[in-house]
Amino acid sequence: MKLYGSTRSPFSRKVLVAAHELELLERLEFIPVVVSQTQTDPKLAQVHPLGEIPALLLDDGRLIHDSLVICEFLDRLAGGALIPIGGDARWDVLSKHALGQGLLETLVKLFGERKRVADPLQPIYSEAFTRKFFRALPTLDTQYRRLSNSFDVGDIAVCCALSYADFRFPQQDWRQAHPALAAYYEKASQRPSMQATRFVGDPTPTPALQP
């Protein structure tokens, strides 16, 4: 199986962490690609009509895309450990994932807006995305007061989002006001899957976020 992605993409990292946790990493051939809102890597364009990552090309030629869909495909392939098949537990995990995924998307958009310095609307969008980031943190802090030992696909999304925040906004200290979340993240970050998939490259300098 070929996984098209980027070592700077939190969505790609989410899949790589899941594959590591499921002991499927060796079955994936990672194909690094460079994408942006205006450019698509030619290698990726040949397999994905929208040119989005991550994208998983199966050995039989089928394409699985969207990070959650890929994670669930891998989870079923491995016997199911990260996403419950049914019951209330499934909806709890998927709802937790939705919050983590939303946080990921917000941070990616915020980083993109920080680079659009000539756009007169940039401050408006940046402020809106920043508010979303800070609104999500108290909810996550409350959540992880009781989820200190979990590590499912929802937790992976949350951890990848927080790691991306550290990577793209290294001057931002979100930990002090959210001790339960910080303690959980510190523990989860030591997992081999998180250590093996750390973001690669020097982050673009950005000022600290202001709530």
C-alpha cells in the first residue's frame, strides 16, 4: 500500500500514528508529496483527483482518502483497536475525533492566514481562527481529566493538533492554563508512535497567539 502525504501535514501524521499503533507501518510505502491550496504534486494528481493528502493507494488500485477513512480502514485491517465498531463508545470516540480534527483544520487555516499579510481580510480570519483554538482548549482540558489513559483515533487527532500548534506557533504557551490536557499530551507524546512521526523541518517563525 502506498501512502501519499507530507511530514509537515498533521493529517498525514494522524494516519502514520494510527498505522504505527496498529503495527501496520511496515506495510505502507510512504510517498512524500508537496501540496498547497494552489499547487498539486504531479505524483499525487495521478491518483487523487482533488490532490489532497493523505491518500492511500491500495495494491489493487483502489484509493482510500480522508484521514479518518484511512484510519478506520487500517483499524479494520488490523482487527479494530482505535475505533469501536458500534455502541456508545463509537460515538464518543468519533465525537472526540471531530473536535480534534476541527482543531487541526483551524490551526492549518490559521497558519495559512498568517502568511497572507497583504490580504486586508487576513486579520479578521486570523482572529476568528485564534478564538476557535482557545475555545477548544478548556473543553479538551475537562475531557482529559477523565481520559488520562486512552489513546484511540480521537486522542490521536487531538495530540496531532497540539503538536502542530507547537510546531507552527512555538512561542505559544497553551499548557499553563490547561494542566490536565498538558499532562495527558506530555504522556501521550512519549508513545513510540508519536516519537517516530514527529514533524520534520524547521517551522516558519510566527508570533505567539493571543486569546
